Amino acid sequence: MTDHRTDYQFASTPSLDIAYLEWNPQGERTAVLMHGWPDSPQCWSGVAPALAAAGYRVLAPALRGFAPTRFRDASTPRSGQLAALGRDLLDFCGALQLSQPVLIGHDWGARAVGNACGLDRSAASHLVMLSVGYGTNDPAQIIPLQQVRNYWYHWFMATPRGQDAVERDRRAFTRLMWDTWSPAGWYTEDVFDEACRAFDGPDWAQVVVHSYRHRWAFVEGDPAYAADEAQLKPAPVLAVPTLVLHGGADLCNDPASSAGRERFFTGRYERVVLDGVGHFPQREAPQAVASEILKFLDV
């Protein structure tokens, strides 16, 4: 079941007014679903209703830079560094007084939920990461040449021409990702247009370019997150029960990039590869994703 929503609410944190969608407000347990790049909270419209039907209050925030989330102060650096994403999530949970929710994230959102757990070991009851291998935030990591090729857009955004593409032609630029990261035919024009509304905010391009430049140490981060950065490097070992879901046909992050990560987890750890699914499992195979998540949570 797909449930497209437009009724955003807002939670105020020290840096942001974070927009979020909500399903089943009276649910006894809570799940926070974090979207990736280039995407929006709407990506969870096929997964959230299944979690809500299982008794979860489901919250899907828009990341910093993605409309309608907004910075509260014009002087705040428009940083996209990954530590900031983790801190934003902790601030969001604090603003809504959420106690150990299930944290579920895709792509940038997967890095956000992983970093939130690294910054606060009691942040979540369970952790679910889609399409990303934990421990892959280090700019000094060794990357197979095939993955280097997949990351062409990272290197492109490190150039003035790449920055210009993000600023001036963001829809065409992001469409190329949607068209090449997954098997053809997985989305419709109205779905893409809906996601693109999140890219039309005033801070999107700046946050995106900074994020990819910072993760390879091409630019400095916001000093406000220096302590968080230090805490996250190297990637902390986590005790939270963790599930990794990765599309077997992911042409952005090769499925091998999330394999062999057991050393980072001392608690229960599972990894499931979804055959024939590309980089956007929650959109391409929402029923399978929801089923795997609920099965993991029910044990």
C-alpha cells in the first residue's frame, strides 16, 4: 500500500525547523525513517503504512537542505557533513521526546541513523540501514575501482562545473541518478516530480555540494560538529541490533560495499540482499522492505 502525504508538521531544534510526515500518531512504538539523496520523505510512502499497521508511530523527517525543512538562522553554515546529519536526528528525537525509537535510513539517511547511534549508544532500540555499508564514511578508506567509477558524481561535484550543475540544473542532474542507479522502469514522472519538490529549497544545492566535498576532505566542516566528527572517526562499534538491506542490482553503492561489516557490531546483526532491486529499495520493493524490517523487529 502506498500512502502519499503532503501534510508536513515541524519540530524545532537548535539549528533547524525539521519538517516531517507522520503515520499512526497513537502508535505504542516509534520508527523514524530517514530518506536519502536525491530523494524526499515521500520515498517511505510504500513502507510507512505497513509499519503503522503493525502498531508503530512512523515519522519521516526531511533532511537539512531538503524542503520544507529550513535553517532557523541565516548565519548557520549550510553544512552537509555526515556528522551533522546524525546530530540533526538526535536533536529531532529530543524535540519530540522520542525514547529509543527504531531508526531506519536509506543512503544519506542510513549514514544519519548510523551516526546517531555512534554519537549516542542509547539512541535507538534497533537500527536499519538501506543501501549503505556501515563504516564507509572515512575519506581515507580504500575503494575498489568499480566503486570509484560509481562515485563519479562525488568527484564531479568537487569541481566548479559540478557545483554549477547542482545549482542550475538540479532536476536533470538528479534524474540521471534515478535512471542509472536501478533497473529501468521503476518510477513514474509524477513520483519523480514529487521528490523534486524537496530539491527546490534555498539551501539544497549548498548542502549537497558541501556534503560530497566534505566527505572526501576537500573542504572543512562546520566547527560546531568538530567533537562529533572526532567521536565518529574511526566508526564506533555498535551494540544496537542492526539490519542491513541492500539491493542486489544497486549501481550506486555496489552490494559488496555493505558485506563483511560484522566487525562493527557486537549485538545481533543481519544483512539481506534483495535480488533485482537497485539503489532505492523502499521505492522499488516497499513490501519486501517492510516485511524484512518487521520480521527483524519481531524477533
